Amino acid sequence: PKVGCYIHGLFLEGARWDGAAGQLAESRPKELYTEMAVIWLVPVANRKPPESGSYLCPIYKTLTRAGTLSTTGHSTNYVIAVEIPTDKPEKHWIKRGTALICALDF
């Protein structure tokens, strides 16, 4: 795009993307990982995150979330967090351990 960048090839753990509704949805039975839709990142200076209607979803390089950086407290596998639309409270997805993964282990 002329502004920002597209991210594709990510996998959702603990949820799935509902393309029809345009938001996060519960995982289907026996479905551990699902493909995430293309994400368009657009930089905005001094943007304030919305109060509700989105989940600040972490992105990890691999499924392993162990190892902590002493400077930030994040996993050494942590990349960035992105806002994903949802109609549920953020704590709902946190309890499920919902995250985006760059590469599955298999």
C-alpha cells in the first residue's frame, strides 16, 4: 500500500478470525491454530487506543512464550501487539491465551 504495510501468514492461537463479522470469534472444536486474515498496519502519531471493541493481541515468533527480557518484561519471542476488533471484553481473550504466532513448530 501507499501507506503502512501488510502482514500475512500469521496464525491465531486461542481464537479464530471471523471474516464475515470482521472480528475475533471462539475457536472451533479441535482447532488449535487458524490462519489470520491479512493485517494492514498504518502508523499514526500519538494515537490513543480505543477504550473497548478491540483486543490488544500479542504477536510471537514461535509457540514458545518462555524467556523474559529484563528490560521490558516481555518474552524474548515477543514481536509486537496489534489491535484486533472484538465484541467481547479484552479479559475474555486474555484468559484463553489468544495470540498471533509467526511460525508454528510443525
